[in-house]
Amino acid sequence: MSSFDDLNAAPLATQAPLESNPDLEIATSAGASIDLSSPDKAKEFGEVVYATPHVEELLPVAAAPTKTHNFYDYSLPELEELLKGMGKEKFRAKQVFKWVYEKRVENYDEMSNVSKNFRAELPGIFHFQLPKTVAELKSKDGTRKWLFDIGDGMTIETVLIPNKDRLTLCVSSEVGCNIACRFCFTGKQKLKRRLSAGQIVGQFLHAQDSLAKDGLRVTNIVFMGMGEPLDNPDEVFKSIEILHDPNG
């Protein structure tokens, strides 16, 4: 991998349409990782800090909210079964799935072919949660790196590797790793968390949205970031199913 001298953090591009890509290639293998969150790297690349206002006033206790499902954690067949179990028509799942993945729309009011009554019910069923972008770094050779916050003080890394006519995205599948390969930085860390399908898919969506600003798109995906993908098979294979679904 090339040097990252003179990298500058850039804000994530706004969401752009994501076209179906049946030719997307996906491979799995353990690989090395670069720790962007270390003090040395933070000093080299700079840092992005987000602050949340603190509310001092005592607020009235609200009723416990009804649990909703993270849309990105479900494959289309799972969404169909979930809605069927609620007495809804299965085809509703495909309608919403296409809006979210093909058109990158999360606002239910914009889903014009979904009935008004069902749109009103959707906020009580689903929410949309992806990893939050902490930093996006760009190299002169076209390589890009992202640092994502997945909550609980944990971060993951994703790298885009350009090579001739390909743009390969290297995604993470775990925080830490149990395999402990000697050549791998992540292998020196104990496994802290296995990523959900939505957290894996989210790495691709953020990268694709950013690349779309420059008229580019991901052509390949490899699971060679943080973690051993076959140590998290259920979520990894579900993420592959979502990414390969012709309706998304």
C-alpha cells in the first residue's frame, strides 16, 4: 500500500444514488489493519471532534419508546418475514428496500409508491442507523481511508484501494480479532465485538456515497480489514446477501 503523506481529512460526501451492481466481487481473508485512532496517527492526520450539548434542565420522564428495528441489519427475505409477522403485505418490504438501497432515501415521506397509511406506520417499525464517520482521508494516489464510530467508544477502519480499472473496498468485520496473526496489527488486540450486517454494509454505503461525488463507484469488496470474517459468519454472509440483492 502506498504512503499516506500529505493526506487531508475530507467531509463525507452527501448521499447519492446507489445503482445495482451485479458484478460486484467479494472475497474473504484475514488481513492487516492500520490503527488510525492511535495518538501518532491522530497527530499525523489531525482529528475531527464532535460535541453534543449537555442539557442541564430536568426533563419529564417519558414513556419507554417502542423498540424499532435497524433497517440495515435485515436482508430482504428477513424484512418480508418481519412485516408478514405484523400482518403486513410482503411486497411492502421490497418497496422500502428499493427506496433505501437504490435511491438512498431514508425519508418515508419521499417513498411515493408506498401507501400513505403504511408510511405513517414505518417510523414505529424501523430506524436507520449506520456507523458514524469520524474521518475520511485521501491520498494522492487515490487511496482513501475512513474511520467509523460504532458506539461504546469503539471504532473500525475501511480502506479503498485503487488498482488500474478497479476500486477495491477493504471492509472490517470485527473490532479486534481472536486469530492473532503475527503480521496483523488487529491480531494484537483481543476481540471486542463482532459487527452486525448493518455495520458492515454501512462501510460500503458511506464509501460509495463519497465516491459518487467524484463520479466513481466501488467495483470490488474484500473482507481484509479488522477482524476475521469467518469468525463472524452469520453477519458477514448476511451483509453479502444484502449487497448482492438485485433490488438494492
